[in-house]
Amino acid sequence: MTAGALDVPLEYVRLGLRFDRLEPGFVDAYTGDPRLRAQVADEPAPTPAGLRDQARALLAELDSAALPTARAEFLRGQLTGLECSARKLGGEPVGYLAEVRAYFQVDVALGDPAEYAVAHEALGELLPGSGTLAERYAAHRRREECPPQRLEAAVHALSSALRDRVRGQYGLPEAETVRYEVVTDKPWSGFNYYEGGYRSRVAINADLPHRMAQLPHLVAHESYPGHHTEHCRKERGLVERDEHLEHTVFLVNTPECLMAEGLADLGLEAAVGDGWGAWSAEVLGDLGLRFDGELAERVAAAAAPLNRVRQDAAILLHDRGAEADEVIRYLQQWALVGHDRAVQQLRFLTDPLWRAYITTYVEGYDLLAGWLAARPAEQPVADRFVRLLDEPLTPAVVTTELAAA
């Protein structure tokens, strides 16, 4: 760094902390020096225009910052997302598709209802009986519901079993811990609050029922080998070993979110793989909780194309000008969800902070699943997946690697 030049990683962290003063929750996790956060808290109140200009200044400084390419490109993506967020906070008009592109380095478009119809046919074959497909699917999901009073025990059992597998496959710090709590009145189903020092608090939203077939995905996503595992390994490697200060803060609506959510949604596949249904049924069966794991796995595979319907709903709402009732009907028709769940999903899609975030799950999963599948034939999934846990990869880098493969 030349005399007088900005310390871009340090100023990036300061900038991220300033965003949290304008939009509480913008900082998903901060594990850095508490004195730095205190300094930012004592500054004059930030303004959207000021944050926009700071992001632009840091972007301009990147090329002369003498950082290795991987660090510079990671920061470039993050700062581009922050610059867009500042413009949005300031009331500047930003089209929804451009907003998503700036945040997550991907382009999005409406899915094909013909593909959803094929998924419906596959589900119909797996769920025979009387009534509409939506009714049969709802009945199947109800049969898999975990009794509310057993939810905490089920979560802990799955967490312990997944932790053992992840410790053997990927390695974890000796002292890492996850504690779970059940909450209500949230727009999401689960949330990882990483507290630093290899500790996480995972909140499980009990507003809607949790299915036994869905709980393994939730625990893998939030804890092992998902968010908690990624945070632990990056804290130990990128922060403590490499002293990359930019990884002491995790910011909403930036490219790292798409990487983190895609990684987490692949967690059960990376930890267990094919046969996760029977494996999960065995773990929960030890608690006296019964469901057909093999059927659950087949149903999940058949329904996978319908995950994109959630992103369609966001595009219809924010880009095409659709009314809320129209979007709810669209979710019910193609995603085969009930009215209450559609309303809950709409709540997430209309939250000012989270409205674009659904793309991190939809495009993140598709991008990283394709990247994992494109690995060399002799390379185990774990050897590829561990790069997601340890390296500051970006959607742009993964897209480039995938194109080269």
C-alpha cells in the first residue's frame, strides 16, 4: 500500500458497519475488533448518499490497492452490491433485475411453466389418490409434520448426526458450538446468527409447521456443513491465518450471500448424498418419529424444479407490477403451496431488506450444483465442496470456472 492510499479492506469493513446503522440487520455477522464497531457507532449518522460515495471511492481505489486478484475481485463484487444498496436506500430508481445483478452477479428471468407442469406430473405419479395434486401434496406434507413439542429434540438429533459426519469429512475447530432456539413472527424458516469464536445461534421459526423430511435440510443449511461450518472455517483460515480483514463482516445483498446460500442448500447433499431420506428417517426413528425417507427423497427430487417459482413471484411482484393477490395465486398454482405458506413467502418477498434475497437460494443452488457436478470424474464431492467452505469464491469466478469446464 502506497503512502496516503486507503486501506481498502479496513474501509470496506467500516462501510459495512455504517450500513447497519441505516438498515439494522444489514450486517449478518461481525467477528472483528469491537472497538472498530464502537468507533463507527460514534460517528455522525451516515446518509445513503454518503455511503454511495464511499463505496464508489473504494471501488476506484481497488486497482491501485496492490491486493492479490482474488481479494480484489471479492471486494469489487461486495462494493458493487453496497453501492447499489446505498442508491436504493436513498430512493434512487433501480430496476429490480439490475438490483439483483448488482447484488449477486447473476441475471434472472421468469421460469418456464411447462417445466413446472412436468414436475407436477412426476409428483402426481408419486402421490396417487383422490383429490387435486395440490390437495394430495398438502396431505403428504401434513403426514411428515414434526409434532411441535418434538421439534427441538429432532433438531438436536439431526445436528449431532450431521456434525459427526462433517467433522470427519471436512474438519471443524475443536471448540465450535451451535445452540438452537425456537422463535416466531419471522419472514424466514431458519436463521444462523454467527457470533464469532466458532459459535452460532440458530433460530428456527415455528410459525409454520416443520416437516421431518425438511428438517435435515434445514439443519444442514444452517449448521453442518452450511453456514456455521463455513463461518468457522473462514474465521480460522481467511481471518486468523491469512489476516484478511474483509472476512470479519458478512453483509446482506452482496455476492457472498449467493455463495453462502447456494453452499448451504447443498449441505445435505455434501454431507450425506444419495440416500439422505433413509438416513434421516433412521436418525429421527431413534426418537420415535416416523416418516417414509425413501419416498421423501423421491418427492423432493420431483419437486426441485418448483423451487424457482419463488423467484418468479419476486420478478412478477417487483419487475412486472403484479398485485399481491395475483402473486399468491401464482405461488399456489405452480409451487403447490397452501394460502398461508404463500402469504408467508410473500412477506419475505416484500420485506425491504430481503426482497431480492430469494435469488441467493434459487440461482445460488443451481450455479453451485452445476459447478459441483462439473468436477473432474476422479474428484470426490468433498474435495470440491471444501473450496466453498474455505475460499472467497464469487459467483463470477464460479461462472468462469464452470464455462471453462
